[in-house]
Amino acid sequence: MTTFTVRSARPADAAGMARVHVEGWRQTYRGLMSDEVLDAPDFVDRRERFWTAALGDDPRFAHVVAAVALIDDEVVGIAMTGPTPEGERAGGTPDRMLYVLYVLADHHGTGAGAALLDAVAPASRAHTLWVADPNPRAQAFYAKHGFAPDGTVRVDDGVPELRMTRAAG
């Protein structure tokens, strides 16, 4: 069995993280999101610029925590948390949000997703997240890790989403 390693993300990981981020979107959102967005020729480049900023000295990302799952030094999974946006903190919503968690489909079921979640969103701290609806696999994963829908829904980039929260454990 191939084993993975999870560690804090580094600026040198930006290209690999961009690749996983885009492939994760394509694997997850095909049929829910427009092909024009998913197949945009500059999609990987835009994600790489995002990850370069998030992992660099950009002050907008000062409170971000990011991790990667690696197999043989290749990024196969990514995760990132940060502060919950001010406009979403009303009503006891946790002050930390899981923004990104993708593991390439070939590595689903290996424990990489759970390890990434633990690395960036420890159960000892309350978190919230948005998940596509429908996305039964992801929703079941998050429920297994203590998240529950809180009744809040939205549409983002044309994709219906529901918010899930987890209290500190």
C-alpha cells in the first residue's frame, strides 16, 4: 500500500497545490459547475498565483493554515483554513473556516483527507465550511468528522452549497 505524508504547505508547493486544486474541482464539480470555468486555459495558472500568495508574505493570508498530503514528494491532497468572513460570524458561527480540502480521486479512502483535516482544523477548535449540494461523498466525510448542516444555504459560482459546522471537541 502506498503511504502518504502530511505536512505544512510551503511556498515551493504552490504549483503542485494548484494542480490538485484544479483537478479536485474538475473531479468534484463537473456537471455542477460550468465547463467554461472548469476547462479555462488559465485555471491552473490562476490557482498557482492564489497559492503563491497564500503561502507567501501576502498579508491577506496572515492567518491561514495550509497543509499538503504527499506521496513520493508529489502533492496528492491539499487543505486550508482561515478566519471565517466577518459577515458569516453572526449567530454563533465558529470563527475558523475550512476553505479547501481536496484529495485526488485516486487517493480517496486512504486516510489522506482525514489527516489533512486534522492538520488544519483540529477537533479541539470549532470550524465551519461550505460544501456543494449535492456532494454526498464530501457531506458524509464531514459528518463522520463531526460536522453537521446548520440550515444555511447559498449558491456560489452557480453551485448550490450548504454550510456545515463542528463545535470544539
